[in-house]
Amino acid sequence: MPDPDRLGALGEVIRARRMVRAFTDEPVAADLLARILDLARRAPSAGNTQPWELLVLTGDDVARYWSVTLASPDRFRWQGLLVAPTLVVPYVRPDAYVDRYAEPDKASTGLGEAASAWTVPYWWVDGGAAVQNLLLAAAAAGLGACLFGQFDHESAVRSAFGVPADRRALGTIALGHPAPDEPGASAGRARPAIDDIVHRGRW
């Protein structure tokens, strides 16, 4: 049975979620972090491939991450981001889809031949769904989170933390208790009207 009340509660979380760029140094409780990570992995994926793995950094590992990715931390604009007590690096393995679609129930698709057979690389799509789950779970728990890119540091991060070469990072998520911060420059962009983006029946 449809439950509009549940939709309303979810809608409140979706509307409240934003990228938080300043944190207190209060740790995220281990049991709460475990629940958030569990919700992240419950995202949908093509063929139920579930390609994601999560590198979770706390304590000295957070400082090591920043030493790998920031040449001059004291000149970084978002100093409050560096205080986040937890970093979560979501990874996907593109070949997981090739392996899954080579199995008997999917082999007829031809997608098990190579990653290049995928006209849409669903590892990015499905990985993004897991990231959104994590961001929404953090918001529902009253925590702050910020997804940011690794850009040209992906290889260095992989090497520093022993990540296998066939994994690809979706970015990094800072996670913790929010502190007062300054919204990003893009935060003021208006959302398009629903009628401008929904096309019913035809464009």
C-alpha cells in the first residue's frame, strides 16, 4: 500500500541535504557509521552486480589522505573540510559488470565480452546511486557530508592506501558533525521549474 507519510519524511531529508564543507572534530560514532555504510551498499545496480567497495579513513589516515592530495593544505579554501573526522572513498570495479554479464542468465546480452561493450558505463551510474544513498543517510542522521573529486590524485590515493589497480574512485566523501560554513558558489543556482524538465508523452 502507498504510504504518503513515508514519502513526506524522505522528501524532508532530500530537501535538507546539502554539501557541508565545515565540520567539528567530534568523531562519528562507530555504530552510526556502520549503519550509514550499510545503507550506501543497498543501492540498485544492473544485474545486481553490486560493484562498490568503500575505503573508510579515520584518525591518522585522514591526515595521510590530505597529505597525498593537497600540496599546500594551509592555502586550501575550505579549511573546515580538513577537520572532517571520517573520509569515505567509494570505489567501483568496471570488470565486475563484465564478469556478471558473462554468467549464464546474462550472457545473451553480449555485455560480458568487455567493458567497451557497455554503451552506458553502468558502474558509474550504480556507484552514483550508492553515493546518493550515503549522502541521504548522513543527512537523515543529522550529519554533514561533502562529495568532492580526486581529479589527478586518484592514482596517488590508490597507491597510498593499497587499493587494487582495477578499482576506480567516484571521488571522496567527507563525513562528520557539521560546523557553520559558507555555502559553495553554486549553491544559489535556482532549480528549474518541474514543468521545464518533465516531458510527458513526447519532448
